[in-house]
Amino acid sequence: MTNVVPLGIFGRIASQSAFAQNAEELRRQAGVIPEEERGRIAEYLRSGTPVIALMGFSEDILGKKFTRSGGTAIMSDGRFFWRLDAADYVEHYGVALPEEFLTHGAARQWTARPLTRDEVIEVDDRLGELRRAGAL
């Protein structure tokens, strides 16, 4: 499990104000995921296991369509990690996600299994390694 990787732009551990600096990149990636696929992908993202629970509040930096309590929290399915509000960007804007993730989720029929306590610790340890290496 220690090979957990960031989910594109949403795999950046950042405050809301720091994440807001990615608005142009998000705009360029909007509309890629077809509307009929957005709901199930968003639900998968919301059903990941929280690894780093943050009490912050995130707001839509593209069009003010949503707000999310704890939106900067880091979720994982054991293979990828992402911000909780990634689900909202996918659902409302169809923001692109890496092909590897789309293949991974589809193979699991868009059902994220809960991580065990030990798996959460492994993912958290990996995030610590990535932070120390300057990769996040």
C-alpha cells in the first residue's frame, strides 16, 4: 500500500488559500468528465477513507457553486489520495482526473472499500515521506 499516489491536482496537501492558486489549472481541466459519469465518480471520491481530517472550510474557486466543511481533508482508497472537495469539482465541473485513477475506479465498479486502521497508518506514513521529500 505504500505506493499511494496523489490524484492529480487534487493530491496536493494545501490550505484553501494555497489551493485557490490552482484555479486556472482547474478551469483548463473542466468539462473533461462527461456529465453522466460525474455522479458515480464523485460518490467514490466522497466514500474514500479520511486519512488526514482537517476542520477547514473550502469554497468553490471556479464558480461559487458549492462549499464544503472539511473540504481540505485528505481521503484515500489505498492507491490514491485526494482532497475531499475533489468530488465537488468533478460533480459540478467535470474536472479531469488521471486515466490511471479512472481505470482503477471503474475496475472496482466505483466502490471504494474502507481502509483498515493499519492501512490508514501506512497511507499517513507515506504522505509524511512525500512531504519530507518535498513532493507535496
